[in-house]
Amino acid sequence: MDAGNREKVIVRTSIIGIAANILLVAFKAAVGLAANSIAIVLDAVNNLTDALSSVITILGAKLAGKNPDREHPLGHGRYEYLSAMVIVAIVLYAGITSFIESVKKIIEPEVADYSIVTLVIVAAAVIVKIILGRYVSAKGREVDSGSLVASGKDALFDAAISASVLAAALMYLATGISLEAYVGVIISIVIVKAGIDMLRETLDDILGHRPDAELAKGIKATVREDPDVLGAYDLLLESYGPDLTIGAIHVEVADTMTAAQIDAMTRRLQAAVLERHRIALATVGIYSRNTTDDEVAGMRSAITRIAMSHDGVLQMHGFYVDLERKHISFDLIIDFATPNRDELYAHIVNDVKGVYPDFDFQITLDRDLSD
């Protein structure tokens, strides 16, 4: 789906969400105030934050859809991340405020006055929220919009919250036991937790996180299919919004390839990855592999055994030997969870230098960028 149609789907779906939530806010607020029910009033407040979130989602989509310009040549897609941060602030504010009001009602309780109309409206709200949640989530997955998917999940959470309000009301009518304020506390905690989860996900997008394992595996498999590629490593993906992800990767090739052959291979890889995975490979780095010397093959095997014998070493790649200059270079990936990574790196360097003392070494401590 192109960016224009994607924006239209996001806006249209968000408008439907806004209309539904505004209606729910009006009915729940009126019913909650008439029944003196803090839980129903807080449920209305929760729906109001959903409506505001949908408005901000529309604004974010509009800003993110602006064409690239001189100052922002990669587009404005990250506006969606900024709009998500604003939504997080609204949700957290609503949750914390609701919690404070609910605690006040526990300290100074007030008796609610439920009616059949009240119960019918709350029950209808549960059904509406379930339908709305499923619809918005489906549209979000269809256009790959994290904001819409999150809004859909939030609507389903709201259905559960409204159901708990309904259950508390029925219990009060059946037993005379009022759980109003306590249900309000639970609603507040659920709202705050949702805000924290949204904050964590949004910060991950802004800071940059490990690529999805299946996506990384698929891209590397596509690259390795090329007949000239002997290995694919160091995949790096940088998101500039849902519609644009820039990638970089290192490939290992035979040391006999010419610049013209490498250029042709690079263009093939970029085209294949873009077509299959919608990822633009901006950079294809090159590792040269010795393919014409049996002595080097033996050295490669020996050094690989030394490096991989240490706990915490995930991979060794980019191995190349210049026999004329007596120079060996390769990259090491050591697990981030390994304590004293630098000490382990230094230990491996000393081990391989001890086996080949006549050679100079350039050993790079590489990052574990993808699975």
C-alpha cells in the first residue's frame, strides 16, 4: 500500500474511533454523574483520552506524510513517534489523576445509585468497545500502523474495564457491597500500565532497537542467495518512520572479484531486498575472503577454533590474511551479556597472537546488531 492510501486509512479509522469514543464519553459521563458512580465517570475519562489519542494519531500521520525536503531528505516519518509520546503523556496523566480520585473515594466513600438504564448503557459500551477494538487493530495491521494497533488493543482493554464496572454494579445491587472506588483504582492502574507500555515501545523506536528476528533472518537469506555472496553479516536497520527503513549489511566475497563484478552484485542485492522486504539497502560493505591459498584456509580454521572455544563468543567473520604483509584481520562478536567483554576480547587477541607471532593482527570487537 502506498503512503497516500496508508494515510487515508489511518485518518478514516481514527475518525471512526473518535466518533465512537465521544459518544461513549457523553453517555458514560451523564450516567456516571447521575448515578454518583466514580467508576463510570473514570471509564468516561478513559474514553476521552482515547478520543484525544485518535486526534493526535491523525495529526501525526498528516505530519509524517509530508514530502521529503532539503532539511529532511529522508522524510518526516518519525513524527509518528513524537505523536505517540504525546499520547503517552495524556494516558499517564489520566491514569494518575484517576488513581488519586479513586483513593479519595475509598477514604470518603459515597453510595452509587444504579438504574436499569445505567446498566444497559455500560453493557452496550462493552459491546461497542469490543467491535471497535477488533476493527481498529485489523486496520492497523493492514497498513502497518503501530498507533492504530495500539489504539485497537486499548479499546479491548476498555471493554474489559467497562465489564468490570458492570460487574461491580451488579454485585452492589445483589449484595449491597460497594466496590466502586476499588474498581476505580484498578481502572487507574490499568491506564497507567498501558501508558508505561506505550512509553517503552515508543522509546525503543526512537532509540533504535534490534531488528525483528524473522525480518533479519529473511534479509540475510535473500542476500545469501546471490551466487557471489559467501556470507552475510552486520545487518543494521534504521527506521525513519513506518514507510522508510534504511539498511546496511556486510557481505563476504571471493578475493578474485573485480570492482565491476562487486558493483553488479551490490545492485542485485539492493534490488532483491527492496522487492522482498521493502528495505532500502543504502550500504553493502565488502569482506574479502582468501580463496586461492590452502595455507590460509588452515589458518582460518585454527583461529576460528581458538576464538569460538571461549564462552560468550557468538561469531567470527570477515577473516582475511595478507601473506605478503603478514597481516591478519577479522571481526569478533561477543554477547552483550558477557561480563568483562573487553577482557575476553584481549584474551582472545593474545591467544591468536601466541599461535601466529610473526603476524600483525587487526581484530575488531564488533556489535551483535541482529539475530
